[in-house]
Amino acid sequence: MSESTVTVFVCVSCRRRLGDCDDAFTLPGRDLAEALRSRLQQGGHADVVVTPVDCLAVCKRPCTVALSGADKWTYLIGDLDPQLHVEEIVATALSLGASGNGIVPWRERPASFRKGVIARVPPITAKDDRQIFIPESVES
Amino acid sequence: MSESTVTVFVCVSCRRRLGDCDDAFTLPGRDLAEALRSRLQQGGHADVVVTPVDCLAVCKRPCTVALSGADKWTYLIGDLDPQLHVEEIVATALSLGASGNGIVPWRERPASFRKGVIARVPPITAKDDRQIFIPESVES
């Protein structure tokens, strides 16, 4: 795994309700994980890895992914659709991999990234050195 | 840093509005970070580190923290108050450190942890091995 490898964790537990019935739903994260893998195989982006996980605990904004890289900020993004957002997720992963610290400049963020951020987490190696952090609020 | 070290990233950008005015707010994360550090110094919990960060991008649920440990799931928890939740955050960090994978059993979770989860993220080392993951929905 190279320094620029990015893992896209895809929540495959997210339920998207069909109509008003609680018992009728789809699990769109499974389709999203498959679509991302298929797209990445076609594109030859070996530095982006797709890993399905059973729950990212963001149940109200399906589908959800987390994009993580070693020594980078992790971004959680929700409101994603397997039919609409595969290209944007791949672009986001590549931008995150190319960045030094995982913080992708606002102008490089696709719409789904700008609108869908649930949270972000510093790398475990981050120190109390706040001047290196760029608040999201400054970028938006 | 030992294997069980847990970092509590405290968002110090979270704004808590005072009344209905957008321009009147406090920054309770700063007090929370200070209160946690003071509490940990008293308690001698060297394996819990408090790191203020400028934005976790969970602006609607102040204060927010992220609890991270090497090779463990990271949990983001919001709706925290520096006057009310310091002991529960410390207890959560210690439980997370004592756990093998960062997933704290439901019965061990304080109320602020049960109610405040924003999201969780697998460790970067996680593989597509879903049977080892315990969905949050099973526990709740």
C-alpha cells in the first residue's frame, strides 16, 4: 500500500426507504461498492481500494462512505447514490490521495463532496498544532 | 504511544448559539478540551491524549469529539457539554482503549455516547471481512 493509497469504506448497511413504509427499503451501499470496484478496475486506479463495511453509523443519510489514507484526514460523505456519484467519488479519492494531508481544496471538490460531508477526522498522528489545520468553514 | 492509547480530538470551532441571534455564540469546545485535560491530569490516565482541532465538520451538533486509537474504529460523538460530559468522555476513551478493535459494548456506553454518535470509521487496516464487524444496529 503506497503512501497515496486511499481506502473508500462503503457502508453496505445503509437503508433507503421505499415510500412511507419502514419495512420496504433497498441497501444501495452494496450496489455502490460494486459499481466503484467495477469502475476502478476499468480505470486502473490501483491506489484506490474499495472496502465494504457493515455500518458507519450514519443511517439517516444513505449511502455513506469514508475516505481514509495513512497520515491523512478522513472524510465521511453521505447522501450518495450508486447511479449518480461513482465518478465523483473516484475523483474525490484521487484528489485526497494526491493531497499531502487529505484536505482537498474546495475548488477541486465535486458537488457530492461539498454537499455531503458528515464529518472529518484528523490522522491519529495529528498533534495540537492548529495553525496547520484549515477549518472547513474557511473553505466553504 | 502504547497500543491502547486513545486520542480525543476535540473540535474547538463548534459554535453554540446564544438565543436566536446568529452573531451571538460561545465556543464550548475550548472549555471541553481544557476540562478534559485537567481531569486527565488529576486522574493520571496517561493513555488518553486530548488534542484540540479546528474543525471536525459537525457544526450542527456542538461540541463534537472524535475518539481514535491505532488499529481501532474511530467514533465521532456530538451534543457534548463541557459542564456535563467530561467524566463520560473519559470513561468512553478508557473503554475504547481497553477494547480490542475500538467497538465498546453497548452496555458499557455512557448515555452521551449512546445518544451522540455522529459516525464511526474503521481503522485504515480494516479488510473486507464483514463478519468481524458488529453493526451498530445490532447493539442498539
